Amino acid sequence: MKKRILILTASFGEGHNSAARGVRDGLARVAPEAAEVEMRDLFAEAYGPVNELVRRSYLGLINSAPRAWGAVYRWLDRKQDFDKEFSRFSRLKDHFAALLDRFQPDVVISTFPTYPNVLRRIEGENPDRFRDCKSVVVVTDSITINAAWYRCAADYFLVANEQSASVLRAVGVAPQKIKVFGFPVSPKFFDFAGSNRVLPSNNSKRRVLYMINAATHGAPDLVRRLVDVGVDLTVTIGRADNLRPAIQAAADGRTAKILGWTDELPRMLYESHVLIGKAGGATVQETIAAGCPMIINHVVAGQEEGNARLIVETNSGVIALSPAEVVTQVQRAFADDAKQWRKWAVNISRLSKPRAALDIAEFLLSI
């Protein structure tokens, strides 16, 4: 009999969706015949246009007013009554209960912190119907882990690294509930894990990947500075096609690849020497999985601070918040036969767990 696994996400930051897709794809890779899997965003389903408005407002707040969001984040971290607060999502609860009735999952995976409390409330109202359903939380942030993630009655908490596991143990989460598998990046990262990255040297190309997904106002200036120092530059603008003319003008006809949305990120990261980008949960964990050192040029207060700390405290990269400082760090990384880059590369490889999604899939099938 197939194990029924329900994966729940929400589009409030790409890390949640990325983790959900990684778990789904890991299950499909490990045992396609052993599990029946559904992946759902119940906030989008329950609240429709209102959810989209809130989502856009949230993304706008964290990018344009990060200090204000930091205050909200710290307020959430101090709360003790998440079960009471989340009970107000009555429409979400109704959608969730109907899905549980129909799908009858053996395991519910939550990559967004609201769901476990709502699940337990539903179970409390139906103690005989869902008592065998396991609740598993995939924590998408590192080190600075908001209390919303762990103030719930989940059976297991899956974290990306030992640093985050230590945080959960320190706040009282039972050690046997904490599992360190790594962040569930796409299994494609494991496919490239045997690739040998050509080492940079004074006589070879230094491949830099710049992912523009925040701090876009300074992006043309940074592109201009990077082409000036002569790196082999690739710039991704995602779906922000309005940025392309300014980026092309900044490159001024010099060699720079400018890409829109792409599903080739695993390959690109394995081929690159340095990633420049924001400290988002998915971005940081994907660059770790690929063993690609990172220069962080944007940090959202709260959840992204821990991701940035992980890179800096393990000496796997650096924070540089202005275009001038980013370029200084790029030059420093590759100077003296790439001495600094080589240190970063060794350190980040120690964190890398490119098969995390596959390990998580095997674990889910075992419980």
C-alpha cells in the first residue's frame, strides 16, 4: 500500500516553495511507486486574491522597508500563543480539514510554520480520525529560527545544519525530534555533485554568477563595476524583464550573459566560482549544496540574518552591501592565485549536502 504524503507550502518567500519542491522531487526520485504525494498551498487556495495581496505586501515590505519587517519578525518571535493566533484562520482550517478527509495522509510535511498548529487543532477536534498522521516540519531558515517554527506539537523538525539543530535544542525541542539532513534542494544538485569545478587562477576565467532578486536599484551599477574588472559574468534577472534594458546598458556591449528565468541553476552554480545574491533561505542553501562560495549583497532583517551568519561564521563567503564593496570582495577572492576563494571553497564544501532531498524522502518513507 502506498504511503500518502501531503506537502504544504506558502508563497511567502521562495525558500518555502523550494523546500516543498525538493521534498516532492526527492520522493519521486527515491520511490515513485511507494508514495502518493500531493503538494498544496492552502493559503492561496483558501484566500485567493486576498492571499495574493498579502503576499505582495509582505514581499514589498521585506525588500523596501527591511527594518519595519525586522520589528514584526521580532514581535512574532516573542509570541507564546501561536495556537490561538492561528485558530483565527478559519477558512484555512476548513480547507485543510477537507483535504485531510479526502487524502487521508500518513505524513504531513510543512515548509511554512502555520500549518502544524492548524493540523493539531483539527486533530484535537477529531481525535480518532487523524491520530496516526505524522507531522513533520521542514525549517527553511538557519540559526535565526523564529519561534513560529517550533512552538507546535510536530513529531519531527528537519533542519539544514547542526548550527540550527543546536538552536532548537537550546529552546527545548526534544533532541530525538530534530533531524539534520540538509536543506532539500532539488535532486539535480546531487546529479552534479561529482562535477569538478575548474579552479580559478591568475590566467583563467573567474566565473561570477550574479542573481538579482533584491536591491535592484543598485544592480546596474554593480554590473558595470563587475565587467570593468574583467570577470566572466552571468546575470540572472528572473522574471523581472523590466530590468533587462538597464542591465544591458550597464554591460555596455562587453561580455556578460544576461538570463531571465531558468531551471539551470544547479548546473550554473556548479560551474561558477562565486555567487552574488541575497541571503534567502533557498539561495544560500543552493549555493552551499553546489559548494559555490557566496558574496551576500542583501540581508532581510529577521529570517535571513541567520542564513548570512552561516556563510560568514563558517568562512564560506562574506557580506558586502554596496556595489563597491562587492567588487572589492570579488577582487580579494581571486587575488594571489585565488587564495581567499580556495579557503571559502574548502569551508563551504564541508556544509554541502546535495542529496538532502533524497535522504529526507527515505526518512519520510520509513516513519
